[in-house]
Amino acid sequence: AGMTSETSSAAVGSSGWFSFAPRVSVGDFVQAVLIVTAIAGTLDIIAAHLHMWAASGNFPTRLFNAIAGGALGRERAMQGAAGMVLLGIFFHYFISFLFTLVFFLLYPRLRWLRKNVIASGFVYSLFVWFTMNFIVLPLSALHSSTPNFANQHTYIGICVLTVVFGIPIAWGADRFYRKYRS
């Protein structure tokens, strides 16, 4: 009681199945997760805009509305103006935050994540991609169908997600936890 984030420490792990058990400042941990979320989430949304622009020939002006459509339905989200855009931005970064947080929590617990940043970023990207495409989007108000594995764009999308989302998250966690390794 009475401890500040500066003086308090949270044990990320201390025994059992944990392979690396640093004690980190809660404030430093939250700051790192938020910074990495901002980087990975921004790179991801830029890539999504560029992809849509390349695919359609027109710059996508309603992408955040479409993201808000995951909660409210496509029709309602597309009718909304600034409020829907803000809701889409919130949902995008909230989902990015959750995936970043999960990786930061898993990183000290799973030794193989620390062996190679590129490989762990790729594997985590697969986890993110499968979670979004087989759980989140099908259960959303968009009722998205499962991806077409015969389409080369599916694989291009996974590669892009790896570069703009998975690797930055893995790199950020590696950089954060590196100072706690002995």
C-alpha cells in the first residue's frame, strides 16, 4: 500500500514454467506497451490504407468507419461521420494494444520468443492473423467469411502483417526486456 509506480515492481514471473523472471517497473512496462502499440498500430493502419489504395486505385477515406462497423454493422458505421471515424480509431488501437500486451506478457515466459526477433514476430503475426480472421471478424457485426487460401493476397497480407505489426512488437518487447537480462 502507498507504493508508486516508480517504487513498485511487478513480478512478471518468478518460478514454475517461467523461463525468464525479471521484476519490472509497472510504469516502465505500461509505457513500453503503449509506445509499441502506437508504433505497430500506426504502421498497420498505414499498410491497410496503402493496400486499399493500391487495390482500388482510390485512397480509402472510410477505413476507420469500416473498422467501427465491426461493432455496429457496416451500414450504420458508413452512415456516421466523425464519431464513427473516432470509434474506428479507438477500436483499431485498442485491438493493437491487446495484441501488444499479450506479447509483452508472454515474452518473459516463453524462452523461444527470445531466440530470434524476426522468427517470433512472424509466428506472433500468424497468431494475430488467425485470431482476427477466424475469431474476431467472423464474430463481429461484419460477419466476415474466412480467408481464401487459394488467393495470393492472403499470403501477401500475412507477410505485410509480419513486417508492420509482428516484428515491431517482438522488437519492442525484446528491447524492453533486454535491460533485465543477466
